[in-house]
Amino acid sequence: MTGYRSREGGTDVLPAFSNSTVRAVNDHAPRAVVSRPSIPAPRSPSRPLTVVLALPPSAGSASLGRGLRQDLAAEGLDLAVAADGMEVLDVVRAGTADLVVLDLELPGPDPMVLLGAVQAESPPTPVIAVVPRERRAGVLGLLRGDRDDFLIRPFVPDELAARIRLRLRAAVGLPAPTVLGQGGVSVDVDSGQVFADGRRIALSPTEYALLLALAERSGEVVTHDELARRAWSEPVSANLVQVYISYLRRKIGPERIRTVRGTGYQLEG
């Protein structure tokens, strides 16, 4: 499984849901997914909002999950992981999923049928479908207006986190967007929009990931290693980080990113 620009290496796999459902072999047939809709239990005010991450098990998806869990926890959100389609249905039927990130190459039942089953089991729950570019057209007709979304592989973790915040804000009233920045530079972490001196700036995914990492710690030095972890799926040289920082400086102003020689970079006013 490839296509996730994960933040770090490693081969460990995140723990998945325990599956209490007794399954027969034909559970993996599309007809096993179609069932009468259940009524999700209302979310307890004391329970944090829960995002279900359903990706094929791999080192890349495990790394993505670790980084996403850390980001969401900082905002009071919980992340749970499902390794196949039946586990997704189990947690949706239990009423504990507030949003589902569903990779359409997930093992188990037919992914398109699974998408419809998740929507039928819990109509209020938003779904973000992760698809390869060649399957984009096929999934668009299955998404429900403004409730669902899709993300084309490959993507960076910050892009997925931004989509999650947007969908939760629309569905369950997640607090208004958080705007980060320093001086004349601001980053709307929900919409992914960047402004410098009131002008909207277009950034590549890598440039955006670097700026977001700097904006989250405005006034502090962010190391080369941390910037590499945020923007690339594998360790990269300090020279490559420097090249992309130079691209970023051209767009937001060279004086706004200070080089701390031998350590990293700092976003200044």
C-alpha cells in the first residue's frame, strides 16, 4: 500500500478496534454489508468527538495515524483505527463515530458498497473517502452534498487534518477555525488558506506543511528534523528543507522566516 505521505518511518501498526461481531466467510461479500439501518446512540456530552481512521494496514498508514492522533488530541478529539470494512461498520453501528475517514482500498467488503452502508447506518456521520486519482469520478456521485468529502492520494497529513476539522465543524459544530500566524502572516488551519499582508497566498502542499509547522510555534525555533517530519514521508537532508524554505520566503516575504544556523527556522513578525 502506497500513497500516504506519512510523517515518520516505522513498521508498528496501531491497535485496531476489537470486533465482537461473529463473522462468516461471506461477510466479505457485498451483500453482507447491506443491512437494516440502525439508530446511533446519541453522543454523551462527556465523550470526545471521535474520528474513525479506516486505512489498509501498512507502515505508512500506521505512521499517518500516529501523527494524526497527536494533532487531533491537541484539539480534544479522539482517533480510533479500523483495519477492515467490518470493523468500520461495527463502530458506526455502535454510534461512537462522529466522522469516518474511509480508504476505498480497504480490505473486506466492496468499498463502494461499504461507503453506502456507512452512510445508511448513520446518516448524520460525515465520511471522507480516500481515493486514487483514477477512481475520483466513480466516487463523486456517492458523496452526500456538503456532508461528505474526498481526498486524492497521495496527500500530506495536514491536508487530511484540515478536511476533518471542516467536516466536523459543519456536522457537529466544532469551534470556529483556528487562525495561526505571526505579524502579517496568517494560516487558517481549517480551510488551508494562507494570507500575507491581507493577500491570499497560493502554496504547494509541502510549502503549506512547512509554514503550518512554523506557525504552530510562532516565535520559537523549529528544527530541521521536525520540519522534515511534517512535510515529507521520510528523512530528508537539511539542504532540501532549505530549498523549500527559500520557496516559502519568496511568497510570504524573506524577512519573516529567520534562519537559526545549525538548528532550524523561526517564524517572525
